[in-house]
Amino acid sequence: MLAEFFPEYAQKLDEIDELYTEKRFIDEKTYQFICFALSIKARSKPCVLKHFKGALDAGATVEELTYILALVMREAAGADDCWTHDVIGDWKEILRGDVGCGCQA
């Protein structure tokens, strides 16, 4: 749809990709590791597959990719844990009905 109805935007995305390639200050394997991790967190199947393969092509091992997968899962769990505690930390107030979700019911 973007290419058809907003080709200028699609072209700018391509230009950004080219800029990242030109200005890259890290090696290809590190780049693929970062993209792989971000793809997992973003839950993008095509990107996970692309960067898994890209990392292998850049010299990564399956063991290294497994470590990154585990690291992303652990960091995500930690962030989810902290966020959830912030949200429901005052659970006793919630039980009393002192809760406002900020939405209109």
C-alpha cells in the first residue's frame, strides 16, 4: 500500500536503510545481533527470520543467537515485571475500588 499510495514515504524508508548502511559504525554481525533482538521484542516474524539468517551469514553461531534470544526474553520479563509492579503496586487500593483506568466506560 505504501509503495502504491504513498511512494514518497516508501522511498524515504529506502533512503534511511541506505544511510544506515553507509554510516554504520559497527560490524555486520553486531548489527544483525541488534536487529535480531529488536525483531524478537517487536514480534516481527519476517524480521526475526531475516536477521537470524543475516547473523549466520555474518559469522554468528546458533549458540550466540540462542544467547541473544535468552537475553531478550530475560530483559523483557524484567521490564514487564517492573512495569506491572508499577501499575498494580497499590493493589489494596484497587481492591477497595480506588482505581481509575483513564478510560471512559
